[in-house]
Amino acid sequence: MSKAGDSIGIIGIGYVGLVTATCLAELGNNVVCMDIDAEKIDLLRQGGVPIYEPGLAELIGKNKGRMTFTTALEDVFSRCEIVFTAVDTPPTFTGDADLSRVFAVVSALPGLSSNRHILVMKSTVPVGTGMKISIELARQEINNIDYVSNPEFLREGSAISDFLNPDRIVIGSREAAAGQKVAALYQHMRAPVLETSIPTAEMIKYASNAFLATKISFINEIANVCEEIGADVTEVAKGMGYDKRIGSHFLKAGIGFSGSCFPKDVTALKQIAGNSGYHFQLLTAVIEVNELQKRRVVNKLKKYLGTLTDKTITLLGLAFKPNTNDLREASSIVLASRLLGEGAYVKAYDPVAIPDAARAVRGVLLCDDTLSAVEDSDAVVLVTEWDEFAHLPLAEMKQRMHQHLIIDGRNFLDPAEVKAAGFTYEGIGRS
Ligand SMILES: NC(=O)c1ccc[n+]([C@@H]2O[C@H](COP(=O)([O-])OP(=O)(O)OC[C@H]3O[C@@H](n4cnc5c(N)ncnc54)[C@H](O)[C@@H]3O)[C@@H](O)[C@H]2O)c1
């Protein structure tokens, strides 16, 4: 808990910022939440929640007395010693992380307050950014702001539990006292605290995401080989996962990793390496395997349907993973545009992402439920493994569909159940 009368500031109230703010409030802190998006701040002031994240609305409701919302940076710096930044760092066209939002915050700092502050970076930023910010602060003769890197590892869909029960807390700082003040915010969490230099903290975040993405591309390549030789990747992964040196996480074959973090962070790390003169060959392959994996579904459809021109294909699930409405870099978007490019009609249903999908996937007929989405369809592709898809209404689907093919892009369905209902089933890497 921060000291009495002191609040914690959060700049950038998106998936990470809002979860961070809410969890810090849940831990007993007062938090001042700032975002440049006035509509978002208005919605939060009125008790609304701009994103879908399980348990978040309830936790905000519970802690609303400790959370205030503003669009003014002055409000944050007048009340808070510790200020987190969780603005977005999307990819640029080169694949480097776009730091314009981070530097928009840094350049707004002069004259904000003469009190001492700690600026804590929660956004994922390339190695060297902390150093650049320190130089920029010195250039602007700002001597009252210390800088701490505190990368975030939460996963959308289980963000609250991930934030409150982290595997580790990474604190990168130049001044130990500043780092320790930030570490104190997490003192009630049972997690190892790793105090490092700022570049090391920045690298831990990228290396972690790149390693997980590598595991996914690895098992996807194994899946592709399994298809050639008649083995079952789900059993292979199980057999590998029992080995403690390997572990069972992130060994699920499917249509590739997606979302707002892995694709951009893997590409950004490749760029960081390249910009410093090192060609990161392994990551180049990880990215390429992932791109091809999304497209393999199109070939699977063609194998059964022939040409896709004028065929109707239904996508079940649009969000990049279950339990979120986030569509950033979702596999569904790539798949939908490939299918539209092949001349197919594309229909889709997602339990929560439909309002956001209207903007993100153009040309797709968005439906209110599974049954209306499969009406007159030639094939279903399961894209996101939402719980409600675990037991599809197969008998009714069969009556409504034109042809009876299910491509299970997440190896989520029970093949025996699907086949018993009269469908042709094909998963990923399952013979
Ligand atoms: N989403 C995740 O699962 C996740 C997990 C770990 C780390 N991260 C990292 O955290 C950062 C934030 O990700 P996100 O998914 O929460 O992004 P987001 O797009 O959901 O939220 C970013 C927020 O920052 C606001 N913003 C932009 N510029 C601003 C400015 N100058 N002042 C104030 N607010 C501003 C935007 O309006 C938006 O509300 C990224 O660097 C991301 O890589 C994300």
C-alpha cells in the first residue's frame, strides 16, 4: 500500500492500465487513472467498463471509492508520487515498436510538478528505451523524476488473477531506492522479485514472449509433420509435456499465435537485434511459421470443398483468444480476408467480440449465435476456443448447414463426437 494521502497514477487505461489500476485499488491503494481518450474516461466515470475481461467490472465496482478517472496529466502528478505508464506500443510498418505514445507522455512532463516522482514503465518497450527516456528527462532538465522499468506479464482473459498472482515481479532501476518503492507495492504478493538494470528488465519481457511464441511455432511445425506421417500432435505434446524440462504449457498446436502482444513483441525483438547488427534467425523462422500456419486452414478447406469461390464459410470465434474482446492481430482477421480473397462468403459469431468485430473484419456477416452463423454454410472453422463451443449443437448444425465439414483450428472439439454427428472433422496435426 502506498503511504497515506498518496495515490498511485496510471497513464493509459487500456487492457493493462485498467487491470493494473483496479488491482492496485483492490490492494488498498487510491489510484488516479488518466487516459487521452475522453470517451473512455467518461464511460468509466459513469460506471461502465470499456473492455471485456472476466471479473473486471465487478472488481472496479468493489473499488470505485478508491479509483478516480481523468484526462488531465496534471491531476496525476499533483496527487501521485508513483506514476505507471501503460500506453500502447503498437508495431510500426518496419516492425519496430512505435514509441510515440510513450514519448508523448515524457514530453508532457516539464513543469507538471516540482515534487519527486517515479515514472514506472509498464508498457512493453524496446531495450534501450529507459535509457533514452532518462536522457530526454536530463535534456529537459527534469531532475525530480526517477525512472523504473516494471514490465507486465498478465494475459488477457485471466488478467486479474495473473496480476495478483504473478510468477515473478521484475523491477529495473538505476536508483535502488526508486526500485524498492515500486517493489513495495507488490510486497503482499508471493512472487520472487528480480531487481535488475533497466535494459535487463526490458529484455526479460521480450525474451519471455519470444520464447513462448517459439514454443507455439515449434509445436505447430511438429503438428504439420504429424499430418504427413500419421501421428497425433495432441498425444505428442502430452508426451513431451510430462518432461519437466519441457513443460506442458504453450504446446497446443493450432492456427498460430495472435493478439496484441506476441506478434508485435516477437517482431520488435527481431528488429531490436537487427538494429544492433545481429540477425536473429530463430525468430525469423518463428514469425514465418506463424504466418503460414494461419493460411494452412485455407488449404484444408480446399482439400474438401475444392474451390472456395461462392462457398460459405463460418468462423466460430473472432477474438484472438477466449475471454477477451480483443481482436488485435487476431487469426480470424487474416483468415477472413484470405477467405474473402478466395471468393468465399464469410459468416462469423463470437460470444463477446461482435461489436468490436464490426470495425475490425470488413465484409464478414456477423451473426448473433452459432446456429444463425452456420445457416447454409459449407464449412465451419473453429478459430477461438470459447467454452460455449466445447459442446456445439451438432445435430441442429447438421440440419442447417449445406455441407458438413468442421475444421478445428484449436484441436478443441472431440473428433469422435463431431464425426458421430455426421460431420467430416479435421484438426491441426491430428491424423
Ligand atoms: N494487452 C496485454 O495483454 C499486455 C500484456 C503485457 C504487456 N502489454 C503491454 O502494455 C502496453 C499497453 O497495452 P494494452 O493492451 O493495455 O494497450 P491498449 O491499447 O489497450 O491501451 C493503451 C491506452 O493508452 C491510452 N493512451 C495512448 N496514448 C496516451 C497518452 N499520451 N496519454 C494517456 N493515455 C494514452 C490509449 O487511449 C489506450 O486507452 C503495451 O506496451 C503492451 O505491449 C500488454
